[in-house]
Amino acid sequence: MILAGDLGGTKTLLGLFEAGRLRPEAVFTRSFSTTAFDDLTSMISAFSESPEVYGRVVESACFGIAGPVLGTTAALTNVPFVIDAEAVTRAFSIGRVTLLNDLEAMAYALSVLADHEVAVLQEGERRPGNMALIAAGTGINEAFVHRLGDRFVPAAAESGHADWAARNNREIKVLRHLLDRYGRAEVEHVVSGMGLLNIHEAMHENHSCPAIDSVDEPDAAAKISRAALDRRCRGCIDTLEVFVDAYGATAGNLALRSMAVGGLFVGGGIAPKILPLLQDGRFMRAFLDKGRFGELLQTMPVKVILNAESGLLGAAVAAAEGGAV
């Protein structure tokens, strides 16, 4: 049996899988609040008490972590939560425990996703080559997927904390707001759940918003998105347009940096929730707006991942393949 995990700043998914010929098959999965536990071992203990899991022998495990992985330990970027692979090995007598960055783990799922698990934004051309993955949710990150012969090898990154570049006057307005607030502008300040709130503040300045009273209220990002989709607030419409433009432009940058002729995939929790806006052309216009290299980008398939457990699936695939290559 395989134990897989997808550890995020808000929630964690754990799953028990059987290794399959094409892809691992889920036996049982469960969602946890990440901050409700002190460490991963106590969370796995709670998972193991489920009747579907109790008594089963786990041969290998892999966990995708929303933060940098250094050897056998990792720390989540947005919450004080540290993962120790050796502690998990000792506590549960698992033969092999692997830690991967969460996007690196999700990238292992790309080659096994079914057609119904993705939405196509651009067909592009089918050709062998590198792939790439970008995913915005609580934060944002990217992964490179290098093609080596007939194998795909994911590589981790921490791209969300790279500098963000404004491309027009409306984005310069956002840039000034970020400089005043943070002293610098990084990609995660714009293309993430937190980023949507930052953009909203910049677009509204001191004006009131019918959707929310404050960006600190619960579900503020969802309320802003709904007000924009319903076209109830001009500032919220501007907010979501800036967000989608920035998302598309960032994805296009990744496609160029990775030469993702095999496909660029958009994962994370935000994309499926605003899929109509990604499909109306705005995202792809920003993606393709790269001067003379726009023609190259037109040849690259671009797909949104609809499988909400793709990170968990990718960790299971990595565990089945022996973890990081």
C-alpha cells in the first residue's frame, strides 16, 4: 500500500492508494485542517484510525509540501508546521518516505490525468517535450517537468516569491500599492488568494465595495470573485481582470522559461472556480502577449486541471515510482 499526502497552508489531504498499472487507485482519502495538528505524525495517526486504513501495511509514502524541501525536512511557507520524514519513518515503520515540494508532487500526476480531469484553454500541437505546471491557491508556485527520453522528471521551484513585473498602467497602480505595503512586489502578492485581496485594495483605494466591508472578513476572496462574475461592482470586475491578466502573463513566462512544448498545466484551487473567466480569452491573451514569441506559445497546449485531488494523486504516483528521481 501507498500513503500519500498533500499538505497545504489551509488543509491537508491524506490518502491510501494501491499501486496500479497505469496510475495508483485511491482506497480511502480524508481531509484535515493543517493547523489542527502539531505535526504530521499525529495527523497520520488520526488518519490510521479510520476503519478503511486500520491494520493495513504501508510500504512507501510521499508527501507534497507547500514550502521548500531540504533533505528529509520541510516547513510550510504560510503556517508554522514542520515535516520530518525520518520521524514518520520511525513512527509508522514505513520503508521509504519521500518529501517533495507540493507542485513537484502534483507534476507527477500530469502524465496520468484523464481527458475529463482537464479543461482545454488552447489545443496547441501534440509534440514530445517538456511540460510545466503553475498553481495558485493560498499561495502560488510552479514546477518544471523535464522530458528525458521517454520519462518525465519534475523539478521543484519557489517561483511565487520571485519579483512580479507590472505590464500596464492598471498593474502599475497595483505595484505602487504593494511597494507601499511590503517594500517589494512578488508574484504571490498578486497571483494567489492573498493577491486577489491586495489587488482589490488597490482597485478600490478609499472607495466602498458592495461585496465586502473589509478584506479581512471570512470568504472575502470568494465574495469579490462572485461580485465580479455577477458584474455588481466595477472595482471587483477590475480586480478579477487584473488577477486573470497577471495569472496568464505569469503562466506565459513559465512556458517560455521551461520551453513547455509538451503542455502548460494550470492547477490549484482558484482556476476551477473562475474557469469561465479563464475560458473567455483574457487569460490566453495575456499568456500569448510575448512579442515575436507569441507564435511559439500558440503551439503549446494549455490545460486547467479539474481534479481537486491532483496533488494527492501526484504524490501517490511519485511514491509508486520511488519518489524523487
